[in-house]
Amino acid sequence: MRLTFALPFALLTLLPGAALADDAKPAVDLVTAFVTGATDGATLAFGGGQAVAVMKQTGPGLFEGQTNNNGPLVDFAITEKSDCVFDIVFSLGKQAQGGIELDAHKLKAVTYALAAEKDGYTDWSITLEGTDASVVQGLAPDGTLAPAQNTSIISTSLKDTDMQADVAEFQKTYCPAAV
């Protein structure tokens, strides 16, 4: 599969005294959207477009989709491991394939560049810009962390402007951009 999680990303914390609006998206949902392109109803493609799934949200930070109607189930589980540190795990057929750990304390910005437009989704090159290389680390199925690239390709029906809005909301509401 082409879903490569070699990008370094992370973020989520409440500022002291900050109150969340009743309609604020949970931080794990915002991270899911801007890192993976998954939201309820979004189309994601995997393996260079060989598998496509419409994602369904099953809980905060939990998204799944049945590929090609009868293909393997894919899912993302995003958890806040500690204050502003998120684990993003990708599973295929209920088996964890790995993922990334995003340290939002180190996240400055997220940028998207058009890689290719496809029917039903767009390939975006995503870069998580941080204060150092450990803003994103690779996360093995056994929980082991390793260095990772901060750039990857995601294939989603979401627009880059929508994902950037989620980054802005996340950094305003939960964890401010690093300087």
C-alpha cells in the first residue's frame, strides 16, 4: 500500500483558562483531518488508488472505511498520548500497520501542495514543519519510535483549504504553533 506515514507531526493542548466552545471539534478529530485527510464521509485512496474507501467516524479520533466495497477494512485511530502528543495508527483488516507520533509542541505549520488530481480525490503532498526533526516520528506496530520524514502523500477528497482551517482551529483552540 502507498499510505506512507513517514511524516513528522503532532499537537493538542488546552491553554490555561481557555474554554472550549460547545461546537468545537475534538483535537483528535482535527489532527485526523489535517494529517490523514480523514473525516466522516471523506473519500481516501490507498496503494496509489488501488483501494478507495469512504471513511466513517466511529468515535472521537476513530475512522474506518471498507475499501472497494469488499476489500480490506482500513482505519485510523488517533489518540492523545500525552499533552499535545498524538499517536496516529493506521490499520488494515484490523491489524495495525504502524503510523506516526506527532508532537504538536514542536509543530509550526502544515503545508499542502497539489501532487495529482484524481476522480473523487486529490493526492496532496503534506509537510509538517516543526522546530526540529522529531516533530514527527515513525510508530511501529509494537509502539517503537524511529526517525521519520516530515513529508508524505495523502489521498483525500478534502480540500487543502479545509485541512488548513483545521490546522488553524487546532492551533488556536488546543496547542499554539511553535516558534
